[in-house]
Amino acid sequence: MSDYRLLTYEGEEGPTAGILIGDRIHPTGTVLGSSAPAHTILDILDRWDASRPLLEAAAASPPSGGKALDSVRLLAPLLYPPTVYYTGANYWDHVLEMAELNRDADGNLPSTEKPADPWLNIKASQSTVIGPGAPIRIPAFSKMLDWEAEIALVVGRPGRNLTPANALDCLAGMAIGNDLSARDFVKRENSIFVWDWLAQKCFDGSTPLGPWITPLSAIPDPSAMSIQLWVNDELKQDSNASQLVHDFSELLVYLSLHVTLQPGDVILTGTPAGVGFPTGDFLQPGDIVRIAVEGCGVLENPVVDGV
């Protein structure tokens, strides 16, 4: 299978959908032509079955010209995903890490058995997604901003009532996500609802995403992808998708039981051990966060004071 990546970059007329072949970026419009209009990456995903063969053909026989990768400013590959879903407590090493913080009065750990269903929620996709290099702005209301390296699934075909056997068929590819958490808003005390998912997870810029979308066909083994995160060159998270509590197929099956997944939807699949919360180590202005996921490149963002 010929290798390529899908991305969005800052072109002369604004955000431009591109295909990365080797180290050269080509506008997708010149590759796909009038048979599959592609003004945005979402346009491509909306016509994934028609677009994919043309993209693969271009990768097998690259067009001339293009722009050097290091000469353009990359944006989030999907500027405005239809829906962003995120998953909680979905790496065994992270489950055990957080369980240590929640021992009862007798020192007993909470249950760490696999739950029947995964825990998922939804973000406001129009305001939460930012791209590679964009600043992570610490919300003015938070003093405890935490990192969460994640593998992001990108939907390419509508999916409803999926099965374990066909679930991955609805995907176009994968990207890197950072599901930032304001840990000082995990719970509301004296509330029957307890969890404050909005303040913790759904603030502006809470979802760095990128640097591109790697087609599923270019991932040799999705069940064994390495995932690492550094803050200022200090390795904080170092794990593997083999640690997933609910694997990618299980997440897709569960979601598609309740909603119809749409092209362009992004599903953040959980974070491994090594977040800042257990040690009280949180992001500060001037920090640099770098995430590497096997097959998906590197996503890097600076941290600044918010407004």
C-alpha cells in the first residue's frame, strides 16, 4: 500500500486540504480533480469510498511540485469535526494509577475489573480543537491543567450498530490527540451529579489534534501502537495500545449502538499512565508538550497563559 497522510495547512487563500507524500505536500484538489471535490479534509471523508482510491493512486505515482513539509504551517487536520468523543479510564496502567489515589478508609483499592461498557462523553468540537504548534492556553479558571496523550480515531464511513468484525471498516484513519483536563474541576462537592465534565474537558482549545490523519491501511497493527508524551523533554507517558481496557473495535461498537457515527467524527480513545494528577505536576506557561504515536507522527504544542 502506497504511503500518504491527509492534513490541513495554511495556504495562500487560507486553510487548504493537502496530501503528504514523502516530504512534499500537494493540494488535494489537484489530486482528486472534479470527480471528488475536496475543499476540506471533511469533504474527502464525506466521500471516502470515492476519494481513497484516488489518494492511493497519487501516492503510488506522486505528482510533481508540491510544497516541502517544513515550509508550511500545519493546522488541525480536521478544523471542525462534526463530533469529538472522548473516553475515560481506558488504559489498564492508567486505571491502576488512578485507583491508587482512591483507596478507601481501610486502604482498599476500588474495583479494577473490566467494566461491561466503556465510558464516553462528547466535546464541543467547534471550539475545542487546535492544531500542531498552536498554543495550549491555560484556562483562567484552572490551576491544574493536565496532559493526556491519546490515539484519535477518525471516521470515514457512517457507522450504526457496528459489530466487532466490521467496526474498524468505518474508519478512515488515526491521528494524535491531547485530551487536556482541568483537574481542579473533576468533581463538584455536595452535588448529586458529582462529575463536572464540562469544566474539566470542554474548554476552548482543550483538544490539540494532528499533525495529520494516517490512513488505517498504513497502521501495521492498531492493537500494538506505541504512545509517548514528553513535557520539556521529560518523558511522562510511555505505553502501548495493548494496554487498552476496551479496544478500538469495542469503542466503535458501543458508540454506534447509541448514535450513528458520521464521517469526520473524532474519537479520543483514552490516555495511559503518567498524567500529572497523581504527583500534582501540572502544565505551566513556557512548557512544551510533545506526543509521539507509532505511525501517526509527532504533535507538539507550547503552553501559555490563557485569557
